[in-house]
Amino acid sequence: MSLVSAVLLLVTIMDPVGNVPSFVASLQHVPAERRTHVIAREMLFALALLLVFFFGGGRLMALLQLSPESLFLGGGIMLFLIAIKMIFPPAGRDAHEQPAQEPFIVPLATPLVAGPSVIATLMLLTSSQPALNARWLAALFIAWAITSAVLLCAPIIARGLREKGSMAIERLMGMLLVIIAVQMFLNGLAAYLKSLRPA
């Protein structure tokens, strides 16, 4: 996977445009002059969490005795389920938790940005091709920067796109993520079947 492909994959999973309505809703009780500060702080928390799993994911896999094939298969299934929710959002999603106080780490930093799917993808990349970790780290920083830039402009974007525009973009990204998830699952299945063949 190239650097551009990795960046696109991570940005698609982080889904910054799709997260704009959730960020705006979570920040509605925060004074307008503090919203940019809160978003910046939460994005830094998200980056710190992702870096922990980026550098410690391999050790965690070894501790749990997980194979790269299991990450491919499990990651593909997880991404597929997330993509389905992006295409067909559950009823009442807009009415989910909207804290009356300033959000701290949850839900903005995690799970909205540094969610399980992003963490699983990073662990998959670093475990399947550790020689390219410098590339994956660069992809993580670029994807995080793009996501941060979009979410820092969340109030402006929400006013411009409105609800239907945000929904349309989120569903298009969901369709792209379905294709990526299926390919990831097929790669894992092929690797697993290959491992069963006698040497």
C-alpha cells in the first residue's frame, strides 16, 4: 500500500466530514470562543492515543498471540460494519449523548476520531509490513492533520453543508469504506488459506 492509499484509508475511517454534526452537537453547550480550543485539545488527545497503539500495537499483538491474518479478517469485518452504519445510520443517531458540559476525551477524541477501527487499521499496517512503519507514521500524521483541519472548521462546514449535505458525503465515504473492508477481508482470507498449505 502506498502512502497516498494509506492516507486515504485513514481519512476515510476517521470520517471528518461525517463527524462534523456530532462535533457541533457535542459542543453546543460550550461557549463559542472556547470551541476551537476544545477541538484542538481533543484532536491532540486523539493523536496521542493513536500513537500509543501505533508504537505499542505490535507488543499487544504478541501478548495476545494474534496473527496478521486475524487482524485482516477482524479489521475487514469491523470496517464493513462501520461502513454499513455510515450508509444506513441508525434511527435517532442525532439524539445520542450531548453532554451539558465541556467534552473531555470522550466522545470527541475517542471514539469519534481515534475509534476502534482506526486503531485496528494502524495495528494491521504496522504488523503486516513493519519495514514500512515510517510510511505508516507519515500517513497517520497527514490523515490526522486533514481530519483536524476539517473538524476545526466544523461549525462553518455544518452551516454550509447542512444536514442533507453532510449525510450525502458520509454515505459516499461509507460506500468507499465497504469496498476497502471487503478487500481487507479477502486479503486476510487469502493469507490464512495460504498458511494452511503444506510448505
